[in-house]
Amino acid sequence: MSEQVWVAGGGVICGIGLQLEACLDAFRSMQPGMGPMQYLSSNHRATFPVAEVKAGNAALAQQAGLPVTTSRTALLSMIAAKAAWESTGLGDISQYRAGFVSGNTVGGMDKTEDFFRAYLPDHHKGHLREVVQHECGTVTELVADALGVKHQVTTISTACSSGANALMYGSRLIRNNLADVVIAGGADSLTRFTLNGFNTLMILDTQPCRPFDDTRTGLNLGEGAGYVVLVSDKVAGQLPQAPWCRLSGYANANDAYHQTASSPDGTGNYLAMKGALEMSGLRPADIAYINLHGTGTQNNDVSEGIAIQRLFNGNIPALSSTKSFTGHTLGASGGIEAVFSALAVKEGIIYPNAHFTTPMKEFSITPATTFSSGNKLPHVMSNSFGFGGNCSSVVFSSF
């Protein structure tokens, strides 16, 4: 069993940038990605701001090197996964026992929605080829084939913790000598299904979201993809440059409190964070920064904050929610935030929490509100807490 799992690189595309460096520029200049819908067709276009990727499918297809008929989720996935692999400098992926583990929640549902829009009023219209990408696993398989990954291909769909759980699965493949390199993370595109669903739950904000702010009223949906490249000790020694950091610990817990709400006392959140620390061999005081799940809903921020206060016992590290910039990207969020968190260890980055003005009355937790780099961050935690109480935390550590 490999003793260490290393992060060799990463790639992101989301509402604040078509690549990682553009995302960092958005953080530095305090430019969140929320705005009126441009690419998603919805009756709620004027009601809810979203953090769309700022490109149409034709441009994304050209960047991904895939047909324009490919689902938007797969296009986003391909762009980020390819960027992640290229960032490592490892060359031809076929030289390695490679895996691709990707989380998502909507699959190619964007294509399915287009099909039914034409088909329902006239059953002679609509093309069945538009629904064959519907399943979550189809997105992963399309991208794995395009990347040339054949050894291990797996889809994770555990709601908002999908991307983080993909990292856990990928790490286990390496630690158990079933793969040498794994591209792990998640992708999701905006669809009418998710927008309407979250609206039905009454947890969408009509203004830019404000995670951990006492005035928060909900989340903003986003879209994108994010992947890290996990490698074994052996492959880490072959890298043309030093790895970003180690994936030192992770844990998943499920309090099964409610189908969509977190438990009010944050039991699942607490157990996930505690388990990740134990696997890392760390104490709470060792964590220098937390990338919060931080959606901006009343329930989520209370439960996560209570769990953090319980675990860190008054010694709360720097923290912030990057969803205040990217929106909640659902199955992609754990992957996108893993890239940001791993890079935080490498570059000493603390990300800002946009639109924060008023601390929550339930506890005294104040997120960072400015971008800074060059900090000493030996251990960074990233939280991803999903529907049904599926809670995951991962820890990245310097070497």
C-alpha cells in the first residue's frame, strides 16, 4: 500500500474563469461570477442570479475538442480534466495505470431538456441522440475515452459531496495499488431541473449569496468542473516539478437527518471533519485554513458553523466560502474547491468570502474578506456537505 497520495496538479473551469489563473484573478479583484442567465433558458431568467461559465457550447466544444452536440456537463468536465493533466507535465497518460473518477448530479440532462422541449408539443420532433447522454455515468465515460483513460473509470453521485468523494475513491485506488495516477473531481452544468428544484425548496437567493452572513437568504447556483491529479509515491518522484501537496486525510459521514437539510447540530459535518483529521494524524489546531461548504442557506451555514465551533473549540482557523464567487456548483463543488484548497497549501492562499458584512448571531465566526497569498498554510481542510446528510471533508498537507 502506498504511504502517501500526492496532488500533482489541478484544473478548473467555472463562473469566474475558463482556467485556474483566471479564477485567481477574480479572487484577487473581488469579482464574483454571479449575474443574469445568458446561456440557460429559464422562466426565472430575471429572478435568480447564477454563476454561469462565460461561454456558449460551441466555444466550449472547441476548447474541449469534442463535438458541439456533447452535453455541457461533459464539455466542462473535459476542459478541466485536460487542464489538470497538462498541469502535471507527466506526458502521455497511456504510460500509466490511470484512473478517472468524476462526480456529477445532472449528467447530460441539459440535452434531455432540449429534447423534450421539442418533443412534447410534437412527437415527430426531437432527436433521440440528445437523450443518450442523460445518465451521470455517460458523462464520465465520454471524457475518460477522450482523455485516453482505460484502467479505472468510476462515477460518483452523492449530491453536493460528489466531487470530494471522488477524491476519496481515487486516493484509495492509489493506496491499494490499483492505479498509479487518478484524475479526480467533479463537473455539473446548470439545468432547468436543478434551478426549478432548488427554487421549490425555497433556498435560492434573488441577490448575490452571502455565506456565513447574518443577512443571508439562500444560495446562488453555479456550474463548472474541477479536478486534481492524484499520484503515487513512485509517480511523484517522476514529476518535472514538485507536487502541490499531499492528500493527507479524508472522511465521509452521514447523519441521515433529512433528505435535503443538514442536522441542526451539525453531527454529520462534525464527524466528517473529525474523521479527516484523525486520518491525517492532526489536531484541530494544525489546520490553518478551511474552505467552507458555505452555501449561504440558513440551515447549512448554521450546522457547519456549529460543527466547526465544536471541533475547533474556540481556536478557529482562517476560513471562507469560495461559493460566494463560483456559486454552488453541486457535483462539481468538491472538485473545484479541492483545486483551490490544494493550491492554497502550495501558494499560501486564503480566499475571500464575498459580500460578508454581518457575523451570524449563532456564533462568533468571521470569514476572511480579502485575498492574500504567501501565508504559511501547512494543512488546509475542504468541506463538502450534501443532501441526505452525505458529509465529506478532505485535508491537504504540505510536504
